[in-house]
Amino acid sequence: MTTDNAKINSYDTAEELFSSCAREVTAYIKDCISKRGKCSIVLAGGSTPEQLYQNLSTASAAEQPDWTACQFYFGDERWVPHDHADSNYAMAMRVLFSHIDIPEENIHPIPTHCQTADECAADYETGIRHIDKFDLVLLGIGTDGHTASLFPGTTILDVTDKRVAAVFVDKLNTWRISLTYRSLNSARRVMILVQGKSKASIIKKVMQSDNQQNYPVSRLSPSGDLIWCMDSAALSLIEP
Ligand code: 6PG
């Protein structure tokens, strides 16, 4: 991915970032529903998106989309039970799903109960087979440039024949299950949420260094829109 084909939305504060992104996500979901009668949304994990999900769930009824026309998926999941504190599904349930009118059958967590992570990845791949392209993919970025569970130096970066894969992340000493580039790059819209000074260094490297391809997030090249949503703290090392 080069930043030439990406749109960057910058916001002065974290509050503005999350409130504006909530409005933009809601408007986009409504547009998808009006065009195709439905909207498939892939949620990001980690801590950054929590405030966005809270904003989505606490908007007024008039502002909220018809959640019953939405199908929710996950960009990646940790190899833990769904009631574990580290589970991306548990976070989304806590701050979003338990506060909106969404049928349980419209929520598609990545399974983590199989004997192996590979089995669970294969199950999820089967579960998304009917989806040609996701309407919206939300992502974050780690300080090492990973996104979803596409970590630097891991085998999943080179997976091209699958849309979901398991990956052992040495630095975390744990398995992860993640959508692959094949899934992420086929999305109609990808939004990458970046907040805070802790991400300023990796944003500078990703946006302004010559060896951009060294960072997994830089290898995203969606066929649809790619929108970076960042606050000024995350952009604080970017030279004008
Ligand atoms: C995860 C996410 C991961 C996350 C980054 C940033 O499961 O952790 O999918 O890719 O987006 O690690 O995490 P923070 O938002 O917590 O900084």
C-alpha cells in the first residue's frame, strides 16, 4: 500500500476522532443498507476502537442504523475463550452488542473452542465463504506496524490461498486467528483507527519511510476506500 491512494482524516483530539468516526461509520452503514439492503462489518480488536463502539451504541435511536440489517464479523481474535478479558468478541459484546438492537444470529465471532487454532480458522473461513467482499473493515495498528493479527515476520503475511488463517505470534507466545490480506483487501471500505502519542513513531515510519513494505499495515491495498482516521497525537511526528 502507498499512502498516495489512501485518504487521511485527522482530528485535533481523541474525542473528535471517535465522535466523527462514529458519525462516518453510521452514515456509511446506512448508505450500504439503502443500496444493498444489508451491511457486513468487520470489527477491529484491541483497545482503540472501544470508544468508537461506545459512541455507536450510545447515539440516539434516530442516529443509529438498522442494526438488524447488519452482520458483524471480526478481523482477528486471540486464542482465548469468548468470556476471557482479552477476547475481542468479549469487548465488542461489552461495549456494543449488549447495547444495540442486534439479533444474536447477526454476530459472528471467530471460534476459539476447537482443538487447534487452524481448525477454528478453517471453520471461520467456511462461515464467511458466502461473502464476496465485506462492506466495512475496521482496523487498528500496533506499534510494530501489525494490523489485525498480521504481525511482522509471521507466516500469515504470505498466505494468499485463504481468507482466514491461524498464526503463532512468537513475540506474544500465543496463537491468533486473523483475516488475511485476501479478505481485508477485498473490502469496499477499510478504516484504520489510530489514536495517541504511542502510535506516533509507527505512523511516521509507515507514512514517511522508504521501507514502508516492512510493516504489515503498509501491505494493505484494498480495492475499495482506505481511510486512515488519526488524532493529532498519533500524527505528531509527521513532518508537514
Ligand atoms: C488485536 C487487534 C490488533 C490491534 C492493535 C492495536 O486483536 O489486538 O486486532 O491489531 O488493532 O494491536 O491495539 P490497540 O488499539 O490496543 O493499541
